[in-house]
Amino acid sequence: MGRRIDYYDDPEAPQANSRVPSVNVFVVNARDEVLMIRRTDNGNWAVPGGAIDLGESVPQAAIRETEEESGITCEITGIVGTYSDPKHIVYYTSDGEARQEFSIALTARPVSGEPRPSSESKEVVWLPKEKLAELTMDRSMRLRVDHFLQGGPTHIG
């Protein structure tokens, strides 16, 4: 499996060669814990998410990606914000794709399932919100987490 490398405002970043709409999902359980995954491609912590496939809606993609990466089936409840900073490039070493960021972050509640790792996640856990600051994550995911925790107005950027 290839690696994922995130660049931000970095002159060494490869030139973007794609833009793929994607989702990130903040699933919060009845104990007010957030579903977090530890990615296999870079070892960082993140919320579940991924590309929106042709033929599916944003909520359908969010539900599918969450289940694939974590074993949890969820129901979408809201939106945290949109993220489309052209300074953020995601490079995939497996195929040379250099993706310009474009993501919609959503909120959700769990419906069924138990946390389990997948080919994309080596750890899957429910964590109290106050523990999220301790996790190692990419700058762009940290920004989304901070916006989610602030609970303020929807972020557009």
C-alpha cells in the first residue's frame, strides 16, 4: 500500500493534478464520544471519510465511508463545514495523484455496528472530545476537529 503525504503551503509539494470531492464524518455517540480512526497510509488520527463516488449523494458517501473504515453505520445529522484550500495538497505515492483539497465535513450519530479496523484504519476508537487534542493528526484534520469542537457557525473555506 502506498502512503498519503499532506502538504500545506509547501513549495516542495507536487503540482495538483486532481480534485476529488470527499467527506469527513464526525460520528458522536450517546456518551458524547467521537469516532476516530488511525489511518494505515500515514499513521495519523482522523475521522472516517473519503471520496464521493459517481452516482452517490454526499450523505450516501459519508455513510458508506464510515462503515467501510470503522464498522459503524451512521445517520447524518448536520454539517461542520466545507474545506477547499488550494494550498493543501494530498499526495498519494501509490499512483502519483496530487489532490487539491475539497472536503465536506458532516456530523452523524451511530445507528449500529461495533468499531473494527479495516484496510484503511489500523485502530478505531470512541474518544471523549477532550482527548482529541492529544492525538497526532494532519493540520487539515486538526482544523476540522477544532471547528467541530467549537460548535460555532458552519465553516466555509
